[in-house]
Amino acid sequence: MEIKDNTTSCIFAPSCPKLTATESRILFDEIKKEKRTVGIDLKYVYDCTIEFITELKRVGVLKNIGIFNIPSDIFALFNIMGIDKTVKLYVSESDFQEDSRQLLNRKFSIV
């Protein structure tokens, strides 16, 4: 896992292609210790398990977490499971640093 420190935020970049229960536990143990804004860079990740998603939902309520560089398969899961309601989703690291251009899932319907 790669960690980038900044004065206002800390960015975690898991280096494994699949976030299993073990990698999720290691990642979220580090995130729970952090006092600053937390970013998770998913540029190396191609798959994640349900343990990662449930832990992300649980910790996302307690911490200010932003996720960026999300692969399309994982992004589709995040939208279906409503992750954007507890965690901020961004396209790139610069969007996360600026706290702008957040990805939102708007569920419009025709009445």
C-alpha cells in the first residue's frame, strides 16, 4: 500500500488488484487512525469484495473519505449500493484535493 501525506489530507493507494477482506481490514485500520481527510486511490484495483464495500459504508459515516480513479466496474457497484451517499466520489486526485467536481448519482424519473 502506498501512502501520500499532505498537510490537509492523507491518500492511501492499495497496490493489490483485488481488495479482499484481509486487504480491506489493513486499509481501514490505517484509515481509522487518521485525523485528516482521507483519500483512497483505486488506480491499481480492478475488483473488490463485499467486505470492502460494507466496511467502506461503515467507516464512511464516521470519517471524511474521498475515492478517486475508480474503475468502471467498481463505480457501477458503488452507484447500485449507494456508496455516494456516505463517501465522496471523484474522477481524479486533483478533484479530490480541490474538493470539486464530485460524482453524484441522480436518480431522475419521468412522472
